[in-house]
Amino acid sequence: MLKLHHLRVGRSVFTIWLLEELGAAYEMDFYDRNEAGRAPPELKKAHPLGKSPVIEDDGFVLAESGAIALYLLDKFDSENKLGPPTDDIKAKAEWMQWLMYSEASAFAPMLIKLLLSRTDPKPPVFDGFAAGEVALQLGYLEDRLEGREFVMGDRFSVPDIGATYIAQMAQRLGEIEPYPNLQAYLARNMARPAWQRAMEKTGG
Ligand SMILES: N[C@@H](CCC(=O)N[C@@H](CS)C(=O)NCC(=O)O)C(=O)O
């Protein structure tokens, strides 16, 4: 059976959410962060980077949320409920852009902001960069969600999982307040039964 290596608390819960959306059969190994908030060394037995999520499927090991998501779609989404549009290469490319966006452009400024929240005094160069970039990325998502229920329109699909991760980070960092579309989007996605099941299975 497919196994997910899940580090508490972190982005692998979003892979669990996808597995739940897909109705996939899977098992989990759980890991807890150390006092410094880092992954324990045992996770390196699953994958050399020692990060989570990592999946194992019949001896095949795969890291990176986006790549894992595409593999899970190929394996479990035969009706293409959560995958890209298939009849228009531009719509498909746009879907890919949103899939990659959360781990690429959006994540780095959020991580800098998170690290700064644990730093005192804050180096002005980093502080200024993070403030501007977080506003740029969250403003971009906010504009994208104007008149749209999900990032690709009226259909929930895999890029919404990463975008929800960014929205949740924004909320945890106290940055979401100026963005009403993003707040409503986060609430809407976290009300989904599959998200609720992921919360129950991981303890939140
Ligand atoms: N780009 C990777 C990032 C993986 C990653 O950094 N995961 C974090 C959890 S949110 C982690 O394992 N951190 C533990 C550490 O670096 O010690 C992905 O999308 O899966």
C-alpha cells in the first residue's frame, strides 16, 4: 500500500488532504519535529533530504509536493476530477503555473517572514524584502480569486491545495486580514469533508 511520511506540523497534511479528496488507500508514518522545529534524522531513512512529504509506493520513493500530486493524479484520478484541463494547452499550462506557484514564487517570502517572526532584532534588509514580497504574493492571489471560487475558476483542483497552504501560512503569520477573497477561500476549502478527514487523521 502507498505510504506517506508525514511530519507534524507541516505541509504534508496537504498531501493527506489530496489523498482524501481522491479516496485513495494509503498508510502513514508519523514524525515529530525536534526542539529547533526541524525534522528528526529518521526522516532521512525515507529520503536523503529528510523533508516531508515523501511517498513510497512499492519501493518507488518520491519527494516534492507538486511531483507527488501529479503522481497521485495519474494513479488515482482516472476520471480527471482534480487534474488539469486536457482540451486546451494554454489552460493546461495555466493550471501548471498555479500548481508550481505555491512552492515557487509564493513560498520563499512566507518562509522568510516565518523565520523573521522568530528573530529579534529583525535585519532590516530581510524585513523590508519580506514585507514587500508577502504583500505582492498575497495581493496576486487576492486578485486571482476576485470573482472565482477556486484558482482555476469554479472547479476545485490540485493547485488549490498549494494555494490553500499559502493562505493558511498567511493566516498563521497574521498577514491575511487585508485579503477578504483569500480569507473566504481558506474558509471554503477548510470546510471540505476531505480536509476535515485529513485533520482527524493527523490530529490537526
Ligand atoms: N519543496 C518541498 C519542501 C519540503 C519541506 O521543506 N518540508 C518541510 C515541512 S513543511 C520539512 O520537511 N522541514 C523539515 C526540515 O527542514 O527540517 C515540497 O514541496 O515538498
